[in-house]
Amino acid sequence: MIPFEVPGYVKNVIISHEEEFGGISFPVQGGELQGWMRLGVKSGKPWRSDSGEWIFNFAEPQFVQCALVCRADGYFGVSWSGEFLPWHGDVCRLIESSAIWADLAGWRRSALCDGNPSDVLDALGGLTELSEVEWASSRETSWKLGDGVAVYVEPHLTYLPEGSSRIHLVTSDLKIDQQVKQALQAARKPGIDLTMRLQEGIVMAPEECPF
């Protein structure tokens, strides 16, 4: 039961989210939130974040240890100990972003970078033109797709280091995979604070739903 002192608009958001999304399960095949998740209000008791925002639990994750929550304005995020760390602009963008990961099953995981996304995008500028997928992107997260290249930008799960994003690069075949890795290595210059970890392996197809 929602406490009496909770504002009415917050109660309405919780009810509408449960009516629209409650019970939906889907896989996230890459990124910090990788694993299945099931949407739904786990408790009708919202709480105030450290900065005074009303938030409530709204997803059960398969693997990650933090709470997956929504803010009263519909923004989806994570919480470790009462704070709100924004992720997707709304639950629909969370679902759309996860659908892109599923569409990339069989593609190669080429690299994982930590730093400023613009440095990675600049490095890829000569390979392909990348377009943002607006319906799956938000202020903190974004999908950019090109010819045989996909770039996913998201926050660090702990939001450290400050001002840095986690940047996933996925490619459709071995040739493009090698081109992307070469472009990243060539972009290593003094003054660019970008950590690169070249990867092997592929984006796997979803396993059976655990819920």
C-alpha cells in the first residue's frame, strides 16, 4: 500500500506504469544491465532519493545487484543506496534499446571503451556514417548505427569516473571488426583520455527467460 504522505501524482505514475508495463520480461544482451529483467512495481512504497526525487522500484534484474527504479517523471535509472542514477528517458526507451541488442545477435563485440564518446565517434568517422536511433536514446544513453557498425553509449553502473561513459562497439563481420580496432588504435593520442579494451566473441542470442 502506498503511504498516505506520498503525493497523488506519484501514486498515479506508479499505477499507470504497472498497468502499462507490469509483467513484461525481456533480455538485455549487452551493456551494464545485461541479463533478463522483468518489469513491474515490486513495492507500492516509493521513497525520496538523496536529492529529494520520488523514485520507486520497477524492474527485477537477473544479474545486477543495484535496484532498477523509475523516477516520478518516468525516467528509468538505477539506485545503490538511495540515490537516483538516470539511465533511459523512459521505460519505452529501455525496451527499445534492449530490442536493438537482440537484433545484433551474432554480431562481433569489437571493443569496450571508457571515456568521452566523441573521441570514439571521431575515430570511426572515416569508416561509416553513424545515425542516432532517437527512440532508443536518451540524455545519458544512445545508440548510433552505421553500415556494419553499432555504437552503444551508457553510464558506468557506479557513475565512476566522473564525466566518463562506457562505449560498446559491435560490428557485423570480421573485416569491419578489424577496421574498427585499427581505427581505435590509431586514435590513441596524447591528451585523449580514452581507455580501450579490444574484445573477441559475439553478441549471444537470448537464453531462456528465468522468470
